[in-house]
Amino acid sequence: MRIDRNRNLFLALVIGSLAALVMCAAVKAQAATEIIPSVGMTRSVDTDEAKSDVGLALRGTFVPSVLDVELKGQYRKQERFNGALTEKMWPVTASLWLTPLRVLYAGGGVGWYHTTLDYSAPSTLPDETHQKFGVHAGAGVRVPVASSVAFDLNGRYVWLEDQETASIPQKFNPDFWDMSLGLAFRFGGGHDKESQ
């Protein structure tokens, strides 16, 4: 178990470091960079109930008209097993988006998922916290509304390892769909295809 924690921490540090290096390179090259606050909806694969989430992303052009890189943090909360368990998750993800058309993008990435499982009273089970590594794939649409502002609609599917709990059932599938709408504010890099 300690090896798993160390592996997850190592992977999170590697992901964060690579994303930070790429973002710094994009800013230094005076490529367009965007900050994207967002709100969204998530739905776990084992339920029909959707829950809200909030996020903040930093997206930069890595190869103009070809590839963007994104670092995103979110917060999501969901009840499971009829309210007996509350799952709180703080994902930090790094994504590569193919952008041959600036208004459409698609790709995927990896993430570190800090998850807390809170058991409802009168349960005597202690709360649990886990860090997991996951992958995602998705796509999005950008709709310009001004020279440096665009609506950003993004959807992704996240794959995670089965989550173990101290209650019955002892495992559940934590995979989920995520759809978010954000407002992208571009700075640096001058003009790109959509503003020409």
C-alpha cells in the first residue's frame, strides 16, 4: 500500500512538473495562453444522477494550429449508496488537445485524483483519503465572443481504478463523465487564427 501511495505521488509530481514546463515554454514563446474558469456537471457511470462541479484551467498553445496543452484543477462531490457515502474529489489533470481547427479540439490526458470518502452517521467507519492515477479522453468547442474571450464547452470521460470502501459493497466503479462550460480569457501571443 505504501508503494502505491509513493507511486501515485511520484506520478502526480511528474505530471505537474511536465505541465508546468510546457506552460512556461508556451508563455516564453509568446504563444497564446488562456485561463478558463468553468462550471459543469458530472455523472458517475453507476448512477443517472448528475452533480455540479467547478474548475479552473490554464491552456497554452504548444504547436500553433496543431496542439494545445492544458493543466486543470476541479472539485466535485457526490453521494453514493443512498447517501451512506459521500465522495469528494479534487482532480488535477494534464491534457493534450489537437487543434487543427481552432474552434474544435479533441484529445486526452492523465490526472491525479485526490479522493475523500466520508461515511454518514451513524457509521463507525473512519473517513478515508486516497490518491489515484487516471486517464481521460474528450473533445470541446470554442466559440469566440470577443478578440480575447471565448466560450469553451468541454466534455470528457475519465477512467479510474475501482475504488475500495470499508462498507458493503466493498468496491464501486469511480469512472465518470464530465461536461463543463467555461469562459476562456486569452492573454499573450498576439493573434491566432480565430482573431484574424
